[in-house]
Amino acid sequence: MAAMTPRQRKLALTAHVAASVGWLGAVAAFLALAAVGMTGQNAQTTRAMYMAMEVTGWYVIVPLAAASLLTGVISALGTTWGLLRYYWVVVKLVITVLATILLLVHMGPVSYVAGLAAGPDWSAGDHAGLSGQLVIQSGAAVLVLLVAAVLSVYKPQGLTRYGRRKRQQQRTVPPTDGVGAR
């Protein structure tokens, strides 16, 4: 991918930051819903929490995760950071890909519980183990997304082997001044 213009770079970065921060915020809201669902005393409230978690997951969190991944790759490929040149970018890419995959896997149990909550035989106490699992997993997701945010802000130094090779190639390529060009 060719280098982006400054305007394109700012647009891509803005889209990436918005998607990533939105993803983190939506997961934090999901965690709150899961906690209320797990500890709620009122069956109707608990039922509503699980149904809201499914909607939030599929229509907010999953699209934001995909947008974060896509805009991150676009930003990396269009800037000097590159996708595989710096360890912090590679680690953040791996975190984002794994978090997105785990999110999609995690949505199966969320949809299952939401389906049960929507049914006539719902009993919140019957699914306490799954409720706890949803709280733990969404809490872990918040922490993982915070690690990705920290990497984005602090950008620890360290070129990958590929990054060192690319940097060396850029230093050894003589500038073209038009002499001898055909």
C-alpha cells in the first residue's frame, strides 16, 4: 500500500481510535450488564440484562471489533509504522485478531443465555455458572483492550527482523537523481 497523505493518515487514525475506544467502552458496558445479570435479584431485570447483552454484542461490539481491526491494518499499511516492522504493532495486531476471534466464540454462549432468558421457563439461578463466566470473560476483555490502548500510546521501541531488514534496505538504496535513467 502506498503511503497515505497527511489528510488520509489523520482520517484513518481517527477512524481507528474511534472504533477502538468504542469497542473498549462497549465491552465495559457489556461487563456492567453481565454483572447486573449475575447479581440481580429481580428475574425480569436479569432477563433484560441477558437480552441486552446479546444485542450489544452482535450490533455494537462485533462491528466495532471488526472496524478496529480493519482500520488498524489500513493505518499500519499506509504509514511508516508498517504492519510488521515494530513489535508493538505486531503485538497489537495479534491482540486484536485474537480478541476478535474470542469475541465471536464468546457470542455463542451469550446468544444461548439470551435465548433462554427470552423463553417462558427462565430461571436466573439455573445459569449462575454461565453468568460468572460472562463476567470473567468480559472483564478480561476490558483488560486486554486496555493493554492494546497502552501499546498505542507508549509505542515501545523495537524493530522486528523484518523491520530491521527494511530499514537497512532503505539506507542502502542510493537516491535517484535522474542520471542514467532511461
